Amino acid sequence: MEPRASLRRAFAVFRARNREFLRDRMSVSWNLIFPVLIVLSFAFAFTQENLALFKVGVHGAAEAPEQARAFRDLKYIRFVPVADLQRALPQLERHQYDLLLDLPGGRYWVNEKSPQGYMLERILPPSAPGLTRQAVSGEGVRYVDWLIPGVLGMNVMFSSLFGVGYAIVRYRKNGVLKRLRATPLSAFEFLGAHVASRLWLIVLVTVGVYLGTDLLVGFQMNGSYWLLLLVLVLGALSMISLSLLVAARLANEETANGLLNLISWPMMLLSEVWFSLEGSPEAVRQAAQALPLTHLVGAARAVMIDGAGAAQIAPQLAMLVLTTALLLALAARWFRWD
């Protein structure tokens, strides 16, 4: 009898939280419209040919020092040493490089769908005559194709952090949690209901945004939809677990808002939502690997753009599972009603 009563209590909280979210029309509208506007604006902006930032991969600079010296005086171009050409070519397709130079081989590769690559072709070859042009193999990837997993991941992050953590802190401040403590509802039931409520709403909203932007823009999807859904679920659970940890003891909405922003902004900057970290300092790239959004976005891009299977993204999935388990355990241990 007790397990059935426990499920009824949890379901009552689950239903109440759903109604609270759905009745907030501004929040629902923002979750649906904001990512669509971002995708549309970037899809329009990056069809122009007046971009000013460039990143060039250079292979064999030590073997061809005279050719490498010809590029050193060029401003506003970042030259990134490349050790493995086979690994760098897919990165060029995904706009992680704007141009790829192979100095010992006397050749360069360009993504013909990249506006940065178009401009660099007119700057670099005259500085190093004799380089043979090569197009990237396979279908070129537009910037919007590379961008959409990051935008969806960012939407999941904000919906998870502020939709769960901020709400629980508000309940604690308003005395709702103190009143719930007097009921048979356990902390596990309460937190589990919030996780389930936010998870299905995130999945529903993200699927809707995905379908809407695909109809408007049309982007690549080369992998399994079921695997992409698994990435979404595990990524959302890791973000929700992080928000529960933040909200475990806080009773001040301003403090919670500051902490959630403190967590979310580094993830937006370091998780390759907007741009690649290729060529960044090693410390920055290592720090990015500690962020759940990095693994969510990386796994989603691998599935959508590269058609990766479960084996290829197993490290990212494992990190999301471990992050979720650790954060949920800490949140459950530190949670208090008042």
C-alpha cells in the first residue's frame, strides 16, 4: 500500500509543477521562440562575406620554415599547428578551421561553403605561391548546421537550471517547502517529481524547437534520431542535477540567480556553443571538459553532422551519466526543506 501512496504523492507534485509551468505563458513562449530567433539570426548573418575573424590550421610548419615565415606578419589570422591532417579535415568541414594548409605537401584545403574560407583564399595563396587548392571531401557543413546543436544545448541548460533550481529556492523562501515537510511527502519523492516534470517538458520543447528550425532552415541530420534523443535526455538530466545541487540549501532568490548565472555563462563560452575552441590554450580546453554542456553539445554534433553511433559518443554519454549520478547524490545529501 505504501509504494502506491508514494507514487500518488509524487504524481501530485509532478502534476502541480506541470500546471505551474504551462500557465506561465511568458516562460513557455520564451523557451520556444528564443532559440528559433537565434538560429534564424545566425543563419542570416553567416551568409555574408564580411566576417573579420579567421582560424587557419597549419601542418608541417617546422618542415617548411620559409613558407611558414610568409604568414607570420599577417594580422587578424590565428594560425593553429596541426599534427594530424586526417583529423583536421573533418574539423575544416565543421568550420572549426577556416582554411587548412599543408606546407610540406604544397597544398591547402578550403570549405567552399565557408565565407571565411572564401576570404582567406584571396589572402593566403598570394603570400605563398605554389600551393595547390583542394576542396574538403564530402558535403560541406554550413555554420548553421554546426550551430544548431549548441543552441539546442543552451536552451536545455537554461530551462534546466532556472526551471528547477530557481523554482525550488522560491518554494523554500515562500515557505512552501516547510508546509510540504509536514505532509507524508519525502524529499526523494519531491525531487524525483521535479526531475521528471522538467525532463519531459525539456524533451517536448526541444523536439518542438528542433522540428520548427528544421522546417525554417533545414539542417543536417546524419545519425540516429533515437540516439540523439538519448543524448538529449542524459544531457538534460545532468543539467537538472546541477540545478538541484545549487538549490539544495539556498533560500534567497537573488543568490540563486547569481549562482545559476555564474554556472551558465562559462558553459556558454567554453562549451563550443557559438565557436570552436580549437587552437585555444590547453588549460581552457581542459576546463571545458569538466562542463556537462560540452559533452551534450559534442555528442549531439557528432550524431547530427558525422552520423556517429553509440560507440563513437560513448565517452560523452559516460561523462553525462557520471555527472548526473554524482550531482544527484550530492543534492539529495544536502537538501533541506527550510
